[in-house]
Amino acid sequence: MFGRLIIAFSIIQLYCLCTNAQVSLSGYINNYSLIGETEPNPFDEALWQNITCQRLNFNWSINKNFDIQISNQTNLSFGNSTLLRLVKETSTDNHNLLKLSCLLIDKEDKWLNLILDRLLMRWSTDKLEVSLGRQRINWGNTVLWHPNDIFDSSPFLNFTYPERMGCDAVRAAYYHNEVATSELAVSADKRGSPTIAILHRNLYRSLEFQLLGGVYKRYHLVAGGGFTTELNEFSIRFEGSYFHDSRKNSDKVDVVQASMGIDKIFQNNFILQAEALYTNKPDDITDLISSYMYTEHSLRRLTISRWSFAGQIYYPFSGLFSINALMAYLPDQSAIYVGVGMKYQIFQNLEASAMVHAFDLNINESYPMDGRMGTLQVKYYF
């Protein structure tokens, strides 16, 4: 039934594009190729994958107060079975309340999936905005790790799905003035476990701050906050959250997570950014690759190390060519990750990018592993 629903929405998108001037349609076609290796190799096979993704973003402004947004994504993947399994976990809605995907091909070495990752009705006035459906609720304040982003728990290393999966939710936002906003959001996962929270943002002098509180996945009480300010032309960002298991017989320890970062944009558009994350309960893993993919990921388990550090740079040599680099260090597992990439704008709507990745780690001080990976991406926008 959902397969027919997805196809019907795709037809509606094309129909409305041709009949209504208040309708817009955009998107891209992206081909992503990956090859890599690890030492030792627990997979006993070459790591390679080719992913072709088509994305359509549809927006229908019915009037000045009401609009509908629909985005679907088609993924065709083939290659190594181990990586394909991780791609599937990254690109499906298996953890949402509603299943809005249609699986067309599911084999060991190939996979074709169609998914509605945004299905949103929104009503708004000058002061109030209410949205219903699958949507992205972004409460994060820092750049890499987001302890406040309780409605999205995607890992920061996600090479195949930059948009991130939305959540099935109701969200209401009230705009007190130009700088103060209050939000209430209610969501549920595939088990029906609710996440209910409120957020308030405001500005005090040069300090932008936010406070939040609520219930995370039925049982966990959460409270947190964050701020952004400037010091000597550097932006300083912070956010932190505290989780308490409310079940009477629970022996779970309370979880504290906090991230703090600093960044600066120079006059030549060079961007420098660094960030640190602390948690009193790091995630227990068996390997680095699976820990950063979207399995049953939880915001209470953002990292595999009590302390985590990362930094990245970006520099555009021109309007057509740019380079970027990312480095992360996780002391508990003696893990180091380095990624270096470049992007070139071939035509106005066509770009190509390449990136080299390397990591080295020692899991639980007993299982050393290092790996290398290269990626090539060609993307056409329309």
C-alpha cells in the first residue's frame, strides 16, 4: 500500500508542477563510488560500493498561510555485501513510526529503495507555526555533535545521506519577537515510544541561548541547553544534555553529554572549526565502521570515547574549486580519523568531488585496525 502511495505522490508532484505556478520542484541526481580496505580484514572481501541517488523536493504553497512539502529519495546501490548492508541501514525509515518506503530490489549485492523522507503539512502566521508529518526538527547548536538534537540521532560521519532521515512528529513554534522563539514537539518511533520536549531560544546581549526539557523515548527524562557567542571574531558554541532513566527498577546510570566548539570565517572565506565532546557513558562497540552508521542509534550514545575531539577546515580557491579536511581523535579507543577532499564545479548545475579517508584504532586495547577509503562523487542539480 505504501508503495502505491509513494508512486502516487510522485505523480502528484509532476502534475502540480505543470498546473500551478505556486508549486516548485527541485532536486538532484548523485552518483557516489567508494572503494576501501582494512587491515586486518574481518569482512574477507573487497570493500566497494556504487550508489546512485535521485532526490525530488516538492513544495506547494496553497496560500500565504498553508503549504505542503514532500521529498522522496530513490537509492540504487550495488557492490560489496558488507557495505551494502550499512547503506541500507543509513537510507531506510525502519526506526520511524510510519513506514513510507517501497523496496523494489533487495538482493545480497544490489538494492533499490524508494522513500518519502519528508511529508509535511505546515500552517503559519506571523507569530505561530504548526507542522505535521515527517520532518527534520533541528535543535542542535554546535557543528559536529549535537546533544540537544533529540529528534535526530544521525552520526556526524554520514557519507551517503546528507539530508538525514526526518521524524514523524507534530511541531508548534511561537515567535515572541525577532529573537525569541518557543517550540513544542511530539514524535514517536516504530515502537510507539514518544519523545516530547519544549525548547526556548532567546538573545541576551551578544549571547544566543537555548533551554530544553522533556521526555526522550518514553522512559528518559532530558534537560539541556546551549549557547552561541562571539569572542575576538571567533564564534563559540556549546550544547549539553542530561538523561535520567525514570523507570523505578532501572539500574541505568544517568548520562551527561556536552559539546563545545569554536570556529572562524576569515576574510578570504577560509573556515576553521574545532570541537570537543564529553560523555560519562561512551558507546560500547565492536568496530568503528558500524558505530558510525545509522543502526538503532540513540542520542544517549553519541561516541565511543569519554572524550572526543575533531577539527575541520574549508578553503575555496575560487568560485569553482574548494578543498576541505576533517580530523577526529577518540582517546579511549586510540582512534584517529582523517578525511581530505576537494570539489570542482564543472558547470552551473554539475559538480564533482573526491575524498580520501583513513582511520586507525585499537578497540578495547586488544584489537588494532586501520583502514583506507577513497570516494568519487558526481552530482547534478535541477
